[in-house]
Amino acid sequence: MSNELQKPVVGFTSGDLNGIGIELIIKTLSDIRILDVCTPVIFASSKSLNFYRKGLPDHNFNYANVKELNRLNPKQVNVFNCWEEEVAILPGQLNETGGKYALLSLQQATQALKDGHIQGLVTAPIHKKNIQSEAFNYSGHTPYLKAIFGVNDVVMFMVADNMRVGLVTEHVPVTEIAKHITKENIISKLKIIHSSLQKDFGVDKPKIAVLGLNPHAGDEGLIGNEEETIIKPAIKEAKHSMLVYGPYSADAFFARGQFERFDAVLAMYHDQGLIPFKSLALGEGVNYTAGLPGIRTSPDHGTAFDIAGKDKADNSSFVAAMFECIEIIRKRFGYAEMRQNPLKKISARMIANAVDERIEEAEG
């Protein structure tokens, strides 16, 4: 295994400075064993880290400041200072400062991911309102990353030990969901999920379930017609190139444990997918942005202003997001490597088999 795979460089954004993001980073990266599996780079400022470090006396957190991303120290946690000025940090406060510096961290970390300085990115929680500006007019990380990387589509993909749930629509008002449920959107999401399951999660022949939009999946047109006119035709077309099933009534699908038969589930809207995911997922849930050329994960919770700065934040989901990021990096590199020069690999295997046969003949 190459060094890049053994110890990938993983970036971490600060999230909202007044939330629990930096606390999660400190708690997670205080474990020096992390340095055996990745080279961490925090995109924040040493002053902000020191502010929160003072309130976490039980965590032995050390780091090295770096000015150039091509000169990282693989034996230490690295901090790339995105700003030098003093910043008034007020844990638990929703203000403009928290959003401003969360965006600075995100911008520089995302650029590092695009430029290949880091192989993966773990984003700490932002507050979707106070980060809004001319540079960030998005409903969250997912559409922002889609725009920055210039891709046509991505999927908000929630992953856990026992289930994976993708969404057709993300942070969309309930009154507007139906107009985003189109055949084209469903097929696009299915293609991204199918590709991601293969190259990012190592599933050779993924089986994907699709949920209906309406109660009881429309009851054959009695309760809305989106299943008949949009969702079923999308599934039928997708079946030409992948294993797709549905549409299923969301309540019975999860209540009866049908999700366990599939490698992923495509839900039509946020709460349809996220409520059962957060209720039934085993282990810690992770938010993964499928469809990007870069790899980004995030914990499945928010800024938690109510406990910020109180040493109460549980970093379990953040740790899971970090390890999921590392695992996806390895799976994706392995997938690409396996598909390079396939004829050359086949020839090499044939030669090796022939040599083995000759040896066996000689020994016989």
C-alpha cells in the first residue's frame, strides 16, 4: 500500500467558532494514535484553538503551525492559520463572527481539497443562517461544495454501520418538495449513489431501494400520482444499468426492516430519510457528499450552541466522520488502482499462473 493510502492527509474545518466544532476537533485529535492513520490539517487559527484548549484540561492536545500545505509534519497535528487577527469567541452565541470565520475556514479547506493538498475533508457544523453572505448563498455544505467543484449533481448520503440513505431533495421547504421530484433528478441521484457504492464503499453490485413520495407510495394513484407518473418511470429506466427497486411506502419499509436488504435507500425528502436514519442507524451516523471529485464527510449533528464551550460535546460522530473519510479515501484509491491497465494485470496473472504450473510439473 502506498504512503498516500497508509496515511492520507485529512483536513478539518472549524465550523462556527461559537459552536462545538473546535471542541470536537481537539477531543478527536488529542488521541495521538490518529497520527498512525492520517496526517491531520486543521483550517482555523492557533488562537482560536488555544481559546478552546484552555477549557479542555483533560485533553493533551498539541500541534504545529504550518504556512505551506506542501510542508506538513506527518508526525504532528498541523494547523494552517486561515486568519491571524484576534477574534472575539463567544461560545453559544449566534452572531456574524461565528459565520464569517466558519466560511474562511471552509473556503481555504475546500481549495486545498481541490488542489490536491489534502485527500479528504471533515467539516465541523456550520449555522446555515449566520454563514450567509455574497460568498455563501447556499442552504448548507452540500450545495456549496457542488458549486465550488462545478459538478452537475451530488447526493447528501447518510451512512452508518447498518444503512445508507441518500436524498433527492435536501434542505427544501415542504411546500416545494414535489416540484423537485422529477424523473431526471431521481435518475441522477441513483447514478451517483450507484457509482459511490462501487468506488467509495466497495459494493460490486449495489441494490438500491427507492421510496415513494406520498403516503402508502400513492396507493396506485389514489393518494397523489407522482409514483405513477415520475418515480416508477425513473426506476424502470434506471433498471437498464443498475439494480433498483420500489417505490416503497416509507413507513412500512423502515418499520419492517426492509432497508436491511439493500445497500442504500433513496428517500424523496429530508425528513423522510433522516428521521428513520437517526432512529435506526447502528453506530454513529456520518454525512457524506457523494458525487464530488473530492471526499468530504461530516458528523450528523449541528452546532449545539446550548453546550458550546462547556466540555459537554460528544465527539463520537465526529470520530466516525473522520474514519469514514479515511476509509473512503482508501476504497476510492483502491478502486482506481484496480482499474488501471486491466489487460496488463490480466497478462501478469496469466504469466504467474503459467509459472506456477511449470513449477508444479517440475516438482511432480
